[in-house]
Amino acid sequence: MPLISTKGSYGLAAICELSKHKEDSPMQIKEIAQNAKIPQNYLEQLLGKLRRAGIVKSVRGAKGGYILARAPEDIKVLEILVALEDDLKIVDANIEHPIINLFFEDARESVKNIFNINITKLAEYQNQFLNYSI
């Protein structure tokens, strides 16, 4: 029952790192990969998809790298996941039962609503993490 693969998880982690970075200077792939703990080659593929989706921009040159294409408040988690996963799936197979299909469609819409937050909301999770104690 796949919902989000490593593409989506790694992509969200990369965007989270970019959103914490200063807006006026690009972040290099090496730095994003290191901070987000993503294999650099895989990250290059993900950033290409995110660039084509208009979520990030690439900056060429010695001080080049990646920046967010829009303000973090204008980028939704759902948008990132759909750009990388093509769509959010609750189940892989098409069930030939109309009631179950309706149920899974409702579940898919509920999941989309959960992820329909902007990436600045991820900072709340960072604050929870920083305040977490054992």
C-alpha cells in the first residue's frame, strides 16, 4: 500500500533544507544532500523534477546551486509530492468493487487534504523536534 516513496520523502527533505537557507544565495547540491542525508546523485534527479514543476530554480556558476522558485508560504507539501510521485496512491491495484473504490477515493482525498499545507508549517515540526526531550 504505497503512499509516498523515497522520492517524495527525500524531495520534502530537500525543500525543507532550501526553505531554511537564506533566500538571496543558492544552496549547492552537495550541501543540500549532506544536510538532508540524501544521496547526491538521487537528489540531482529529484531537483530536476522539482525545477520542471516550478518549485525550485537552478542558478549557474561557481556560486550556483538551487533556490526556491517561490516564497515558502506559496509552496504546498502536496505540490511537492505530486511533482515527484505523479499522484498520491492509497492502493496500487484497481479493485473491482464499487463500494471499496469509493472508500479508497475518499481516503485519497483525505490524504491530499492532510498534505495541503505550505512548507513553512514544517518549521512547527522542527520546533517540536528541538523541544523534544527523553
